[in-house]
Amino acid sequence: MAVAQNINRDTVLLALDLSLPKKLALRRDALKKLIGDKVLLPTGVINVGHPLVSAWLKTNGKKTK
């Protein structure tokens, strides 16, 4: 769904107010937390099955062509 809408991971995380820090040590910890919360899959891809992500995609899906 996210690929079809041409939306990348950083856009979704920013919209959900879960953006990743720039410092590598903090970024690594944030990625681990997002994977643990199942917002991201272990590969780093957006988990479209997560309730927050799917709700955001549904509300923003009509804005993209």
C-alpha cells in the first residue's frame, strides 16, 4: 500500500511524530524501539499492518495520485 502511494519510511515516521534522530547512537536505539513496537519490520520497512500506520495511510491515500 505504501509503495503504491509512493510514500517512504521517513515521511510516515515524520507524520506520526516518530522521526529518527540524526546521531547514529540515538538513531540505532530509536530504530530498535520502532521495530519492537512493530511500527517497522525487522528489515526497516514500514509495517502497513500497524494500526497507526494503516490509519495514516488511509487518511492520506487520497492525496496521492
